[in-house]
Amino acid sequence: MSLWGAFLSVLFPLRCTACGLSGTPLCRGCLDQVPKMPETNNPLITALYSYRHPSIKKTLWALKYRNNTTTAEIFGNALYEHLLERAHEFTAFSSASQNDKPTVIPIPLHKRRLRTRGFNQSEKIVAALKLLDTNESFLYADDILVKIKETAPQASLKNKQERSQNIRGCFTVRNAEKIKNKVVIVVDDITTTGATLNEALGALKNAGASAVYGIAIAH
């Protein structure tokens, strides 16, 4: 753990943000009580929870800014359950073979942002998801979607138009043969206007994916 991370751990002890239970940023009992997020305006993008819920907001903050592995495991488990429920749906409405497993990939960070932060929170969620997937229901890859343009933080921009412009053209696809005629699921921690996921899905679709879906932990 970094010196900064150790300082934050002292300043903010690891306790459930809802009930105060020690040892976890959000216990399973409290997470189960968080209402599920209603559908977004984009049928290709879904989210598990509302970012306005205090427990979700605080717990995602712990992941994004404290590199909290336990938090990644909590959300990886919730995401895994969600994906299993929809596994058939992902391929049923695509041209991909029904025997093909969907490929799950994280939203990437630009290499400069990754060096500064030291980790990618979306990668951590996908890594936790992969550990749970002992039946190998999905494929996983982190060498397909690449962020080639450093952008201003989306949260710093005022409206949907600015966010869409900021993120435009920032992704490219490598190893496109891995997703040719396949279903691809892109995982992000938070989506607001959907601009980032939309841009990523568009790049993957243009590279030959049969169907693309974006899933965020919170919206």
C-alpha cells in the first residue's frame, strides 16, 4: 500500500458506509437493500445502481480513489450475478453463434492517467468478476480497447454535448480478430451521460463486433 493509501486508511477506516460493520466498505446485507437502477435511455447501456444512493457513491469513491480491492470484489460479485441473468439475452439478439461466449472488457484509461493513478478501477472490477467465473461463462480481454487520447475528466464538464465532444475519437481497437462477429460487453464504474461507453461501443462495433453492450456499476 502506498503512503497516501495508508494515510487514507487511517483517516477513513474500512467500515460499511451504511451500517458501520467493520471490515468492508459495503456489506452484502446493505448492498441487497440498495434499489436496482432503472433502465437508462440507451438500450445498449445498463447500470446496476443509482450513483445518487449515498452508500454506492461512497463505496465507488473508495474504489476509484483508494484502490480498495474489497470494493472491487463487492461490485465484481454484483456484476457477475447480473451478467449471468442476461447471458442468453446477449447472444440471442445478435448474429454471433449461440455457442460463442461474450467477451468482457474494461473501459481503459489513457496511459498517462494510468501512471498517475496507478490502477484502473474498471480493470479491478473485471478481474474480480473473472475470479468468480469458475464455469468460464465469459471470455476476458484487456488488450482490445485502447484509449489513445488523454481527455479531461468527464465529471469536470457541464453538459452532455461537452462530454461527447471531449471523448470523441479517444478509443481505438487492437487485435480486432478477437471480437470479429462476437458479442462484447464493456464494463465501467460510473456512467453519467453515457458518452464514454457510447464512444467505446461505437469503436468496437466499427471493428467488427456482432453486438456491443455497456454495463456500469452506477448511473
